[in-house]
Amino acid sequence: MSALIQKLHPALYPGARLTLDDTRRPLFSRQGDWDAGSALHCAAMALAMLGRLPDPVNVRGYASGPVPHFWDRAWPHYLHGLTPSELAAFVWELDAGVQPVPLEGSADELARLCVLELAAGWPVLVWIVNCRTDERHAALVVGIEEHDAIPTTLLLLDPAGAAPVLAACNARLEFGGANASYITAEATVKAGVDGAVSIRLLDAEATGADCV
């Protein structure tokens, strides 16, 4: 009998709503219909998972501290979005005690690098490309799925999708050469990874290496 195992980032607490494990604050930050801010929403969630942003959802509800600092730097990019290199520069400029690490390789190599980064405790932003329409948008890697101890799927939070209910993800990237599929509640499309940026803490080896 084959074994199917899901491994999630240790900062997550899946329940009726997906929250941060330590504070029980909601994590999912949803992209609006008009904006191109998927990478910014993913960056906010990644920073929250690393303990560098206390509230990734209500980013305009604070008068001082790291949340308005993030929003002040995010809003000029909100309508046109960010490429992987632009996102890396944006994260560096936040001076939030984290290091953006761009990942390089083919789509399949990037997916496998994401597995290694997440296993070390680092959330990863990936840029998904729809092979039919050539549309690109960012999603956040929060877990992996293994079949018989072989990683086959990235579990993702897609800011453009619905908030996950009784789950830790709202999208899946099933990878493997030319047959990669991006799966959401709405559709399954042939897709690939067109860039990835890992977010690591500067002052620690990992947040809790070995995801559970």
C-alpha cells in the first residue's frame, strides 16, 4: 500500500481558519480583483510565518510598527506587481531581519529546491506560469506532499484564491517534468514555475527545521 504524507511549515496552525501557530492570528492575505499584488501578499504571509510581521491581513490598521512599515513600502507596487528580482530587492529594503534568496533552475529544479527550502523552515514564493495563457502570478509554498517518501506536490497559498477552510492550502502544484499541473478549486491547468525566492531569517539557522 502506498503512503501519502503532507508536511506543513511549523509556523502554521490549520483549523477552521488557517492561522499562525504561536498567535492564532489569521494568515491568509487575499488579493483583490483589481490589483497585481500577489507577490506582496505572499511576502506578508512569509514574514508573518517567520515572526517578522504580526498581522499579514489588516496591514492598513496600524499606526506604527512593522505592519505600517511594510504597507508604506508595498503600496507603490500594488497595482503592477513584482518580478522575482524586484521582490528580492523589496524584501531587502524592508530591513526586517530576513534574507531573500533567489532560486535558479528549470521549472522542475525550482520545485525541488522549494522542497529543500521548506524542509529547512523557510517559506518560498513561487511564480506560477499558466502554460496556455502565459499568465504569471505568485503563490506561497507552505507545505509539500510525498508519495512513498518522494516529494510530488507543492502545497500553496494562492492570494487570488479563496481562503482555505479546514485546510492549510488552497492550491497545489503537482510537478514532474513537462507534466506539471496547477490545481485549485476552480480549475486544473498545465503550469510551471517561472522563478522562486526563499525568505530566510538572518539570525537563525531555521524557524523549526524539519517540517511536521
